[in-house]
Amino acid sequence: MSNSILVFVEQREGTILPASLQLFTLAQQLATEQGGQVCALVVGARIGELASDCAALGPKRLLVADAPPFRYYSPRAYTQAICDAAATVGAQTVLLATTALGRDVGPRVAAKLGGALATDCTSVSSHNGSLRIQRPSYCGKCIAELELPADGLRVLSVRPNTFAAPEPDAAPAAEVEPLAVDIDAIGSRATTLEVVKSDSMHKDVSEVDIIVSGGRSVGSEEDFSILYDLAEVLDGAVGASRAAVDAGQQPRDRQIGLTGKVVSPRLYIACGIDGAIQHLAGMRGSRVIVAINTKADAPIFSAATYGCVVDLFELVPLLAAECKRLLAADS
Amino acid sequence: MRILVVVKQVPDSRASLSVLADGSGLDKAGVRFVCNPFDEFAAEQAVQLREKRSDVDEIVAVTIGPAEALQTLRTTLAMGADRGIQIVVDESVMFDELYLARAIAAAVTRDEQGYDLVLCGKQGIDNDAGDLGPALAEYLGLPHIGAIVELVVNESGDRANAKRQIEGGLEVVETGLPVLLTCEKGLVEPRYPSLPNIMKAKKKPVETVDAKTLPGMAEAAPRATFIGLSPPPAREACTIIEGTPEEMAKELVRVLREEAKVI
Ligand SMILES: Cc1cc2nc3c(=O)[nH]c(=O)nc-3n(C[C@H](O)[C@H](O)[C@H](O)COP(=O)(O)OP(=O)(O)OC[C@H]3O[C@@H](n4cnc5c(N)ncnc54)[C@H](O)[C@@H]3O)c2cc1C
């Protein structure tokens, strides 16, 4: 019977994304509620040992599509790999993390297999075999609830940090099964030539659990250094409002919000960010939000967990020093 | 070269939105509806291609949505598209972008000529999903490149180079045409249509078609059923931390560690 749950495990440069590991918690929940076995697929080029990291999360079957054309993401090749894996394990549900790749490939997979799709889910529950999902919509101003049917394929992408990753099990159950994908049959005309890494010194906002974000009032690229200092102490990344990006204080790939990136870190520290609705659209899903702003009635405070009404230039360096002291005491 | 631009009407991002009491949808009273900002990038890119090259024969704009979406289609025509196709659907299907993509594919494949470039926005700011572009590419049997921030089409109009934004970098992708591209902020700055162009757009041809009458769509239904909308869960009130900056720093670090357990 086709009722397996296939977890698509995304890796980047040899590391599995935490957001992909978190999917195993949901997969296990669905297996308990609806039956079916949890299976996993890893796609890439020369990914060797990675697969064993997945095996410890308990999939019953572990498929690996390891071939040079998978070095870079290609919509059609990855779609083919996921569709082939879904057929191989008899998947009824395919789980992806909501990343740039997950958002890009999920719709193609669902369209190709005639399935149902829900992108960026923040809650998933079983109802007599069907799935009730919730997902933020209208710039995060509303939550939409959808039902994906009990019959046919269902493709879900899940917002990072919606679930906690399961503890790795010492006794992996699955052997690695190579998945041969007939890539030539796809005949795609699009090829990725290269990936130009931006500013590899610093982490990207989509890769971290803690984000220190700055607004226009930070003032200049140099002044952003106090935010980078705090981010470094916390092993996080720096984000920015659109106003700060438009003023040239930060590169565009750091922009958080409606026309930037949507993030849901464990901790988001907004420094001198007013909290415009389009900015909130990108970070409202963060677990804990700290607002640092001189204006007590700035809208950011209504979204924040903790607030400090103070000049960011006074507080941020002190905060970095205090965190450093704390973390040094830990080790 | 023929270019198809896909546009959708969405609530203005500045609007504060509320949900109807029965959760059946958005309370539209007083809400301004606009062209999805990412779709404006797509329309602008199409028009710029025509301005830069001599081989763009036609730009067709297609929209899908309730009848009022015609207004957005007219704006795209005012930006420079030549004619429009308006696909009318019931609002309840707007949450299933796979269904919308199928209907668009059904509408545009009636025309055997096909398109060399299909341009969409990266995502709609209504569903915040971005499913439509990649799904449409699949239904049309085209490759696609998602979230592009730069596009160069070669002189002979059969190959293109695009840069797309991914986590931590830019991907440089080369493709043959036809191809579907989804447009990200930074690609182009959309123009404001001039008054004469707005007037001209009123006379441009628009075909209005009910989705159900399109080939293969009579029996089609969304696979994802819309259940309802609700406001986002209220966050707990913000705890304001007082004191001198030094005291604030100490207390903030303490609560982040001991109460919130996030550092
Ligand atoms: C279609 C559309 C899409 C958009 N997309 C985005 C998006 O993706 N992301 C985004 O961020 N915005 C987006 N915007 C823009 C958004 O509306 C706001 O203009 C922007 O977020 C404001 O940025 P800001 O908070 O840095 O600047 P401002 O609004 O100028 O706010 C500055 C804040 O800093 C505070 N401040 C000043 N000095 C200090 C100090 N010394 N210490 C502490 N606080 C201080 C002020 O009190 C104020 O709250 C979009 C807008 C539109 C129309």
C-alpha cells in the first residue's frame, strides 16, 4: 500500500540542514497517526557519509541520489529524483523544508504527480486520513487552514523551527539504497554554471538560529559592525530592514521582510527597526523577539517578547559584552 | 519572441487586514487591492525586453482571480503589455495555486504559437507561497529559474542567463528558451504607467474566460480544500526592561537565558 512518508533531506555543501532534520519529527507523528513507514531521500554529488547522519534519525528506507548533475540544484533534475523516490517507496506524503529549494521544487513535484500541495506549513494534524494544515498568508497577517485529501499524493513544505529535531538513535535501521535517476530523459535546457557566494565571512540569515537585525537608524555600513560583533558572539547572522538595504548600509541578501527573506529563528533582535508591517511579515514567526528602539510607541514593540527603550548604540555593545561573559562562563 | 506575463491582484501590503467573523475569508471592506509587487517586476522586465530588442512581437498578460482582477490586468496593459487574458475563478480556489497554474496552462496552450518567455512574480503576497510559477512551468513542460535578480537574453533570442538569489549566494544559471522565470526584488524597478498609457490600456483587447470552460478544466477541482482564515495567534504582551543601559544589558541576557532559554 502506498502510504509511506518521504522526507526530502536537503544538504548544503555536505551538511544536512537543521530544518530537514526537524521534518523527521513530523514524519514520525504522521506515521503514528496514519500508518506508513518513514523513508528519506538525500540528493547531491559526492555526499558519501552524509547519508549515515540521516540513518540515525530512524528512516526505514534511506535513498541516496548521488551523481554529478546533482551538484547544484536543478528544478527538473531534483523534481525527477523526488518523484522517482516517491514511486520507489510508495510515498503518499512528501515532506520538504521551506527553504529556497523546498519552495522551488515542491510545486513541480506536486504538479508532476497530480498531488495536493501546501507550502510553508506551521501546523499539521491528521483528520480521518486527511491532513489539516495551517500556513501563514497575507504577509503573515492571517493564518489559512487547508485540508489535503486522504487519497492521492500530498506534498508539504514545513517552516523551519516548527518542529524540534528528534534525538539521533544509536542503532540506525536503514541501509543506504542508491537511487538511479534517469536525468538524460529530462533533457532540461537549464544548467547552473556556478554559485557565487556572497560575503562568505559572515553567515546568511537563513542558516542560523539567532539573528541580529538593524534598521535605517544604524546609519552606515561601518556602524553595522556593532551588530556583527553581537551576532558573532551569539553564533548568529546579521539581518536588515529594507530601509537599511535601500540606503546601501547592507547588501540585499540580508533584507528581512515581505520583499526580503522570511525567517523564523529562535531569537530575533531588532535594533532600530520600526516594525513596519512588511518587515513583520518576514520575522513575526521568530520564537523570541527583542526590540531595541528609542521610540516607546514603535510598532515593533507590539510584536516583541522583550523590549528596551534605549539608544541601540548604547545597548548593543553592552549586550555583546554581557553575552560574551555569560558564554565564557559556560565553557 | 512572444512573452507571457502572469499577474495577480492582491491586498495592498500596507493594508491592515481582518478576517470575516465566520472565518470564511478576508474582510475586504476598505481594503485597497493592487498588482502583486513581484508580478510588477515580471511586467516591467517584459516591457524592458521589448524596449531593448527589436524581436519582441507580443506581450500577453494573464491574470486569474475574481472578476475585479480586471483592474490589475489593465494596469499591466498600461505598463506596456499588448493584450490580456482574464481567467475568472471563484475566490475559494485562490488558496490552491496548483489549480490556478493548471487553469493558466489550459488558457495559454489553446494558442498553438506558444511563448518564448513566461514571466511570473516570485510569489504572491496573498498566499505567501510562490507555488504558481514552478507549477505552471511543470504544466507547460518548461524549465524554470526561480527568484531571479538578473536576466540577460542573447541576441538571437534563444538562450538566456539569469542570476538567482539563494541562501548565502547567487546562482548563475544558463538556459535555452522557452523558459519560465520567476522575478525577485532587485531585477528591475517597475514604472508607473503614464496617464496616456492608462487611457490607451482601456482600449487594448482583453479576453475574459471562466476557468471552468477551459480545456480539461470542467471537472478539475482544487486538491487542497480551503477551510478558513483566522487571525495570527496573539503574541504575549511585550515585557519592557527598564534601567540604565548597563542594567538593561544584564537583565536582558538573564531573561533570554533563564526565562526564554534561547541563548
Ligand atoms: C511593497 C513593499 C514591500 C516592502 N518590503 C519590505 C521588506 O521586505 N522589509 C522591510 O524591512 N521593509 C519593507 N518595506 C518597507 C517598510 O514599509 C518600511 O519602510 C521599512 O521596514 C522601514 O525600515 P526601518 O524600520 O529601518 O526604518 P524607519 O521606519 O526609518 O525606522 C527607524 C526606527 O529606528 C528607531 N531609531 C532611530 N534611532 C535610533 C537609535 N539610536 N536607537 C534605537 N532606535 C532608533 C526609530 O525610532 C524608528 O523606529 C516594504 C514596503 C513596501 C511598500
